[in-house]
Amino acid sequence: MSLEIPNSPYVTWDPKEFEKEIALLLAVSSRKNYQNGDMIYLQGEKSRAFFFVRKGRVKVSILKEDGSEKTLAIQEENTFFGEDAAFDGHPYFATAVSVSDSEIDIIPIDRARVVIRENPDVAFLIIARIIRKVRLLGFQVEALAFLDAQKRIAHILTKLISEVGEPSPEGIVIRKGITHEDLANLTGLSRVRVTTILNNIEKAGIIIKKRLVLTVTDPDKLRSLLEAPYCREV
């Protein structure tokens, strides 16, 4: 499993490569503010638009009738979401919820199609973003199918420090307000199992847990958990 390819569930992006194309899409959008916890769309709803996170953060997840949840992605600023369902005409296959106070641009699909016809390079922007998400889902399936519980946690933490980590004197800090429940939803594990594994990893001197902040003090040792041939939890 490659650690170099961007596949963290926290979808970040530097939009400089497509600044012109993004501006064309946002020119036909409307803007709406969402508070933490507000639903943007619900799985099963007919898709008529896709979205751009101008400010804030959005969680995209699949919900079951029993209340269980599988988080697919956390959309950070300057990223699109909902475009896959919007373009294939099917209902949204997931639910999107704002997980902070957010400012979202809403791009109607009929207007987006006009923009694409007049500016074909915009299609490359959409394709690039969809491919990123297909890759993300593929890596998630791989992790669920082939990694044991501890390796799932080690893998997602390794990806997070690589893509959204911030250097500090203690190590690499993940300041995303990620909870044990979030990690459980991202890895397909129970919250109790996640807590047990994190406690073991902390006792091994690999991480430091504080409220909504996690510091990886020994990234090399964290990566070594992924390379172990057998499941022997630290």
C-alpha cells in the first residue's frame, strides 16, 4: 500500500493549477452559510448541484438505517464534493454534513454543463477531482479488506501526518479535531477498539493524545507498525 500517493480521507487541494476553471464554475454558483452539524444533502436525494468548500469543513459519509456510519471523506477548504452524483444523474449515494461553520458555493449542474461546453478545460478539473476520490475509495477498500485493526489505525495516522500534519517540537501534530468516533467511522472499527489501539500506541511512545489534538512523536515507529508481517499489537 503506497504511502506516497495522496489518499487521506481529509481531502485537501492546492487549486492553483485550475484557478481559471474554478473561477468559471464559481461565477455561476450561489453561496450559502452552514453551521456546524447542518446537513447539506442526504443520501438518496436527487442531485441537482455540486459544491465547493470556500471556508470550513464538510464530512461525506454513508449512513445505515441502524444509525451506523462509514466516513468516506472530510472535505477541506478549496475542494469540490457531490460532483460524481451530479454528473451521472443518480441520487447522492452519501450524506454531506458541515462539521464546522462553513461557507459553501452551490453549483447547479445545468449551469456547470454550459460552462464546460464553452470551456472544455473545465472538464479536466472535474475529471481530476473525481479520479482523486476514486483512488481514495480504492485505498479505503484495500485497508478494510487486507489490514488488521492496528494497521488500519497506523495507516490512517501515517496518511494524516503526511498530508495535514504540522511540525512541532514534540513531533507532527494533527489539528483536525478528530475524535475516536471519527477514527472508528474512517476505519470500520468500533470506537472501543480504536480507543484500545490508540492507548497501546501511546504507551509505546509513538503518539501523544490531547483533547481533539493528536501528536505523532515517532513517525518512523508508526510506519513500522504497517510493515510488521504479523498482527502483534504494541
